[in-house]
Amino acid sequence: MPKFPYGKVPFCILLIAISTGIFNLVIAFSKRGEKPDLVFVSFARSHMEGYEEATEEFQRDHGVKVQLQLVSARTVKSRLQNAFLTNANVPDVVEILADTMGTFTKGPIEDVGFVDLTDRLHAEGLYDRFVESRYSRLSRLGRIFALPHDVHPLMLCYRSDLVEELGIDVDSLKTWDDFTKMGRQITRDLDGDGNPDQYALDLPANGDMLTPLLLQRKEPLFTQDGQLKINNHTVVDTIIWYIHQSRGKNRIAFSAGWGQTLAKTVTDGLVLFYFCPDWRTKHFETDTPHLSGKMKLMPLPAWEIGGGRVSTWGGTGLAITKACKNQKLAWEFAKVLYLKAEDLGKRFKASYIIPPVKDAWDLPEFKEPVPFYTNQPIGALYAEMAKDVPSNYASPYYELARNKLNEVFINAALYYDKSGDDGLEEYIKRELVRVSAYVENRVQHNIFYRKRIAN
């Protein structure tokens, strides 16, 4: 018997890979043989775990088979888009990231591959049960193509024990000017090595918080009718603010990253305040359990006195594909997943994600104190913020515009590192003109979208 040329270990790995592949093929074919009545695809493992019990009940109540499939978000987007274009098989019900909705609505409205849910929502009295601003991410020309899964209000989370030791009164941090003044006082080098030993704020170095900060200022990247609007004074002012907090000798921010790096930053007290949408609260609780009772939440500081103190970060929606053979059954399944009150309470306790269904906020689970957050009723706090979450409108060019905006930020940050404030504002204005022209040129190549905007 000939020997495997690369040795025993690679040979064993090859056998495992082959056997695993055969196993996956068997599972795939066995699932096909079951011929489910509905196929539901999601990219979020935490969502799926919450849906399993509801799905089992739905199957018993309706005498049907529902197949749940977990697929990466990138795969959902790319394969679904390709399947729509080639009339290939698609799932009956699918969860997608709200930022990607625009990629499915580039052509004529009647050619969108998802079922238009607008009339059903109004006819069944469901439209007003959801936070209205969340429809904007999942719509095109006023037609709603997916149910919103969440609200994701954005607050600040902070190390309350360290903040109290420093004598910081969080109630006095009403505006970002108040916050940055405090930040300059507490961000300092204590051991003389040239690097601050404590920062006020976690800010991603690549500018990823720009869009949430602009939304707080009611400046979405696109208008409701699809017009690009990143070239204006508010955008310039926000980029300069972001640079001043995250670069140079007077910086108050540090990029804490994610996962273990973030957990260590919080544990060491290197950063005091963190941008915290509802979903991130569970991450902090899970990754840093030893900090229980040392963390708290507060509203975002306003950009001006009396201004809005909330934004949003992230979002998901549930859509029914037009290829679904039993759209009535799919609609009933969607309502069970997103509207069943007792399940919404359980899921909040498991994830701390605020659902967009307003009447669910009266459930007891949302009012319970959470020990990790110094017994704050974080469900009630986020629900209060959720009422005022700003709209963020979908566009086929949303991801492109956001990436180009981050490009402007990075270029401006490099300019600032070299030249400081001298000419910075004019440089940013020129960059915004450049990238706006690029995005709008792409829009002009889409005859369907161009005509809709013109009309």
C-alpha cells in the first residue's frame, strides 16, 4: 500500500475533511428529502437560539415543517442577490442586515425579490405597533420589504466605580462640549512615558462611529427620496470633532477594539466611557463578569443644549421572498417570531436587545433591575431611548457612501497628523465633494434608480 507523501498527520486531516464533507452532504440531502413547508435563513446565531422554541410551537400548531438554517451575513447577501438575478432557489423567509437592503432594491420597485409587506401591516393594524423610524432602513419609495427585528438605541456605558472615584458627575455631561471638557481633564499621562494611562472615550480609529454620530444629529447619509447628503457643514463639523478627540496631543479617545482586547481595556480601566447599543450590553456582561456592579448606562451627550441624546447602531430585518410558494404561511411564521409577546420578553433577557414592538416594552422583563449594571433597569432605559431613535434611509448605494465617508475621515486624519488644523476644514470639504461625485456617478449608471430620484 503506497504511503501518503506528506506524512501521517496531513493524511489524518485529509480523512477528517473528507468524512466531514460526506457528512455534510448526507445532512444536506436528508434535509432536502424532508421537503419542509418553509425554509428560514438567518445570519445570527443568537437569533436562531431564540427562535427554536417558537418554531417548534408553530410547527405543532400548523402541522407543518420549518427548516432553520444559519448562514453568514456575507453569504446571505451575496448568494441571495445572485439567486434573485438567476431565478435560482431561495429561502422562503430570510433575515438580512438592514444596511444591505438597498442592494436588493436597485431595479424597478416591482422587480424587488421580496414581498411588499406595507399593505399587510396596515390592514392588520400592525404598522403602529412598530417603532416607525425602523421601517426606513427596510423600505424603498415608501414600500416596506421587511419587518424590523430591533431598534438598537445607542447610549454610553461607563465604569461607574472609576468615574465616581474621579469625582465626575455624569448628570452634568449634557452636551458633547461638556464631555470633551471632562475628557481633557482626566486623559493624562501619569507615569511619564508619553502615553495617557486613562482615556475618556472609546472611538474606533477608522471612523466607524461617524454614521451613528451623524444620525444623532439627524443627518442620515441619504434623504428619504434617495438623495445623497454627505456633503454639508454638519458632516464637516462632525469629522473635525471626531479627529480632535481621537488624534493629537489633546486626544481624549482610544480605539479599544473588540473581543478580548476590548474586555482587557474595560477591565484595566484604560477607557471610562463606551458607545453602547443595546446588543453590546450583553457582550460586556458576558466578557467581563468580574465587573458586575461597576458598570452603568447614560444617554449620549447632546450636540447642543436641548438636542437629541440618542442614536442607533446596527439593525436587522425579516423578509419573505416572492419565490415562497406559501406566502400566507410565511407571514404567519414571521408574526410569531417577531410579535409574540411572551417570547419577546424571554429574548430580551437572553440578549438585552430591544424589540421594535412598542407594546412589548410593558412586559416585566424590561423593567427588571440588572445586577451587572448596578441594578439599573436597562430594558426600561433603552425603551425610553427607542422612542426617539432617528430614521436612517436605505439606498442601493448606502454601503458605498458609508465606505467613502470613512475614506474621507481617514484621509483627513492623516492630513491632521501632518498639518494640524491649518487648512483641515477646506481639505475635508474638497474630499467630500470628490467622494460625493464618485457615489453620484455610480447612481447615474443605474437608469431605474436615477429616474426614480429625478421624479
